[in-house]
Amino acid sequence: MNWNDYRAALFDLDGVLTPTTDLHMRAWSQMFNDFLSARGIDEPYTDADYFAYVDGKPRYEGVASFLASRGIELPVGQASDIPETDSVCGLGNRKNEYFNHVLARDGIAPYPGSLRLLDYLAAVELPMAVVSSSRNAEAVLDAAGLVDYFTVVMDGNLGHQLGLPGKPAPDVFVRAAQLLDVPVAESVVLEDALSGVAAGAAGGFGLVVGIDRGAGADALEAAGADIVVADCEELLP
């Protein structure tokens, strides 16, 4: 990897920099399977459902996508819905409650290979941004000790405030590059989610790197990844 060819790096957070994907997957599984069981539905929510319908999407869109896959109709509700509410927003808030409990209890550490890549890029003064659908990105970055690496944090909160559509639309990545004052064609997108890779490909970025944490190399390439690696450490020169 020749980083001299690029002027910025745009990192997804969960599954690229930190193993928070594991925490998210456990929280999604608990929330959806409790919900399905309460409705008498025998077919469980699985990890395959996570990668197909939830991974990389804003929380409420992930809820709606999975429910649609099972033909389940619920009211959208409001972002202020309490977690006990059986609405799209209520289920999303219920999942977030589970996630925050696990994060507070167990903490989080970055992937060692990702930290080595961040240290290298910081040493060569390459501007970096986090581009995450999560509304918990700031808390995760703080818990992982990564806040100081990033000039821009384009998380689910800021994306919502700016009225930007979530991944697989490229808008959040494009806006992050703009905030770094770097053209998209000279920026690298690093993503583990199919929706995020598709967003990078749709945005015309200089390079889209798929980090294979379980989605599968073939699927990441089909979504638009230019290269696929198993770990960020492989991107060190």
C-alpha cells in the first residue's frame, strides 16, 4: 500500500478500528430474538441476518430492513420512543440500551493492527476521519483511546443533524472528505460492511478497502471494494 498516492483516510469504526461489531451483534441478537420470541415466531434472528440487513446501516434503518425481510409491520414511531415500545424506533432504542450496558461493563480496545496503521498515518500527518452510522461513535472512540487521531468524526448524530442519508448512500463519506478539505478521488475509504463498501464505491473515492471481519471477501468485492484485507495491518507500507 503506497499511502503517498492519497491525501486522506476515512475509517468506519465498528469492525474496522474496534471490535465493537461483536458487541453490536450480541445486542442486536438479544433484542431481535427476544422480540421474535415474544411474538411467537420460531425462526430466530441470526448472524446472517445481521450481515444482510443491519450491518453498517443507521440503527432505525437496520431495524426496518430486518423487519421487512420477515414481513413484520410496525409503526415507525419517534426517536423519543422508550425501549419498551414495539415500534421501529423503540426496537432501535432497545438495542442501544443493550449495547451501552455491555460497553460500560466490558469496555473496548482497538484492533492491534488498526492501531498500528493509525500510528503510521498519524506519523506521516495524513488527515483521518471516522465515518460511522453509530450514534455511539464518540463514546466508543473515547473508551478505546482513539479520539486524538481524528480531525473529523462523522457519526450517526452529525449525519442526522446534517440531513444526510446513511450508507449505502455515499453522502456521509463525501461530507467527511469535504470537512477534511480533500477531494474524494484522493481519499481512501476503509470499511467492513457491505453497505459501507457500496457507499465508498458510489462516491467515486480513490480507493475502497474492504476489511473482511465476516462479510466475506467475495461479497465485499461484489459490493465495490477495490482490495480486501483481513486486517488493517496489511495496509502498512
